[in-house]
Amino acid sequence: MTPENGTFRCSIDIPDGEHEYKYRVRRTDGDNWTDVIDPYVKKYDPTRNTGLINIKNGKQQMDEFIWKYDDTKLPDNKNLIIYEMYVADFSDNGQFSGIIGKLDYLSDLGINAIELMPIQESMGLAHDWGYSTRHFFALKPTYGTSTDLKQFVDECHRRGIRVFLDGVFNHTAGDCPLAVIDHDYWYYKDKHHPEDPFYWGPEFNFEYYDEKQNMKPACKYINDVVCYWIGEFHLDGIRFDAAKQMDNYDILHELDSAGRSARSSQPFYSQAEYVPETPTIVKANGGPVDACWSSSFHGIVAEVLANPSNFNLDQVKYMISASSVINYLSCHDNERLLFLLGKNGNIFDNEAFRRMRLAAVLLITSVGVPLIPQGDEYGEARELGTDDPNKKKLPMQWDLLNNQRNRSLFDTFKRLLELLNPTYDSGSLGLNGTGVNIAVVDGRINQAMRFSGSSSYFYAYGVYSGKSFSVSLWVNPSSIATCTVVQTSYGLYNYACHNLLGFYSTTGSTMQILVQGYY
């Protein structure tokens, strides 16, 4: 293999099938050869420490997945309710396949976006949050296959749930292939900010320019990473981890643009972790991203609820009115609020849950976008601690939902989120309902529900004989088919249904309106 303008190229014939492979490189300043994984490897075998490539008809082949719900209208950015998820602890099997069975639970709760903690390969088979990425194009193998991830995303979209990627683009693992090949080409030689106490590994140098290649190599590489994950897996947004340490708005602008271009058919949402939050990073103030994580919200709520004597009106005003921020009571970087109430305020049991419900009210009714970390909705309270919390196994405690206090907290979150959902009836009758396989979209006046097929429906509670009610609909069909539009029943089970309004067609093109039909 010989270089051409600084780029090495070769072409070889490989039979169809899956193959292990590595690169063997030698630096110009030494005689020793080094085996290294392809920095663009899309599948990694941690047991053999090799890259895997699937060949079909002489070309690299990804899985042949058929997207079923790609055209589902997804919630706009202004309507987001985010759920932070750690795959290894959320599902019983620690994989995407195990999450799908819990998506109806999340729909019932009322969230419409899932933010996945890092899913790119990190630490091999170890139980780890993933904030030290090694292979940027490869899925962490313990989470399942690329097909599993696509199936998960497709099922989320079916329910009107967007999926966000937590992208760690400030630093890498020390044994990332880029660091092995040529550390100083992609990274700062030393710490980007020597005075910063936080350092998690080699930090990308997004400022270095290669004149021979006419590019900034770190920018080119991470741009390719974003385009791959958003384009291949149809993800709907990115959280930029450690944006303060990246300290480069230009690359954030570039990555935000790349993500939007790769997913132009749906709304896209970009966030930055910048601690403490800075208003200059958001688009509303000329910055590169849509929103910034608000560490202040967590800090103020935790302090005020644990120690009410420290109440500061100006801080609370800021907390509830700040826009272009992601608000959270806790996240992976913080101890749970219930734990902090006990540790810092000596508040436990019923009083702790009462204050937790107040915290939920503050979170959901504040101006910013609410984020709920997995388990907060039912009162997770276990301590993370300081001894490698990213490696601690804390599987979801589903049994807590059987306890009255925990179920009450879940119901509080659910009812609060109904305030942000068009299935909530604010009228005097209170005919609230549940939507199944629907998406929240913009309607003629306010929000509306989009039904994607025969499996989609909305049912309201409390309509029964002797109670007057009226039905008002705005219908904008994307296609014409025979269907029931409004149907009533005297009970949920084993009662005849009464079709009040429907569409009927014998030709598929001419539509009749059916009023008060019967089965």
C-alpha cells in the first residue's frame, strides 16, 4: 500500500460473509509495526479484539432493515418531554430488544423522547455508562445488534417517541485507534485546558488543520460519526457531552448542521452539556445548539427542598422561567433527589415523597424542556456514590410501583405530563383519555393527534348513559379508507359498540359520511 497525497489506498477481493480484520501500521519515526482496529469499524468483537466486516457482492453490507414508521410525524422541539435511559440497567436483558416491551409503559407515562446514554463501543463487555468511547462507529456489543437498535428506534417512532444520541465528542478512551495510530494528529498533545480539573482522556483538537489533506482531521472524523449514526439509525437529535471542555462553537455548529442534513425529513434537536449553563451556546442567542442542560435547576431544587430556609426568590424565578434549557431533578451525573433529601435535609418517608411531588410540579410547569432520568418517575432513591458510579449496576426497580407512595409519585408525573398532551381534557367533564400508537402534532388550532393506521386509537374515559357530552373533531386525512371515527360503548369490556360517526367507501375514492351506524 502506497500513499497518495497523504492517503493510503488499496483494493482487495474478499469473499462474501463476515470476516475479522485489523490494520497493521508503522510510524515514520520507528521500525515497529502495530496492529490496530479500523477507526471506522462498524462492528467490534471485544473477546478477540478484532473488527468485523460483512461482505456481500464484493461490498461492505449493513443489515437490510425495512423501516415501517419512518413517515410518522414526530413531536416538535417545543413539545418535548425527555426520558434519559441507560440501556444496560433499563431493560431486563440489558439490550435494545428488552426495551421494546417497556415502550407502552413510557407512552403511558407521557414522555415523547428518549435520550440514550452513550451506545457506542466502550469498555468492551464491561458494565459502563459509555462516556469514554473507543470505537465511534460501532455499537456497544452488549446492547445487541444494529438491527436491534433500528427495530427499537422504529418502534419508538411508531408511538410518536423521538430518540436522541448522547455523543461524547470531546475526548476518547486512551486505546482509541486514533490515539494508537498517531495521537498528535487528532488530539491536543496535552490537556486542552490545563487549569480544568476535569480530564477524561485524549481530547480532540478541532482546531488543527492538515494542509496536505486540506481539512481539519478531528472535525472530519466526528462529522462522519454524526452523519453515520443519524443517517443510518434515523435518530432525531444529539446531546453534546462536555461542551465546555470542547470549547469550540464552530465544531458544534458544524455537527448540528450535519445532524439536521442527515435527518431532514423530521425535526432535529441538539443539546449541549455546559456546566454551569451559559446562554451564549443556544441558537436563541446566536449559539450552535437548541438548548443547554441546566445544572442550576437541579442544584436549586435540591437545595430549596432539603433546606427551605435557603430559599432564594431570584434563583427560583430564574429556574422556572429560563428558556432554551433542559431541566432535570437529577441525571446520571447527580445523586437522586430523594436520596439528597435524606442526606442533606434528613427528610424521609411520606414527607420526602411529598416534596418529590412538589419537585415534579416545578419540573413539568417550568418553561424549559423537562428531562426525567429512568426511575425518577416512581421514586428511585439508591445512592450512586463516588466509587466508579458509572460501573455500578442499578437495574430498574419495577416492584416499587406496587408500593402506594411510589405509585402515587408515578401518577403525579403522569397527570402533570397530561397537561402537555392533547389527550388531556381541561373542560368541566374531565373526559381524559389514552392514546395508543399516536403522535402529537400541530393541529388547526393547537396540538392534535395523528393516527398512523388501524392499530392507532384514542379512547376517553367517563362517557356513559345519562351524562351529556358533545364531540368536536377536526379531521385532515392523509388517505381515504373505510373507518370508524367516533364510537361509544357503555363499558370497557363485553358491551356492544355504537358507531356515532364514520367514513364508508365502496370505491376507495368516493367517501360517504356514516352517522349512527351499528355493528
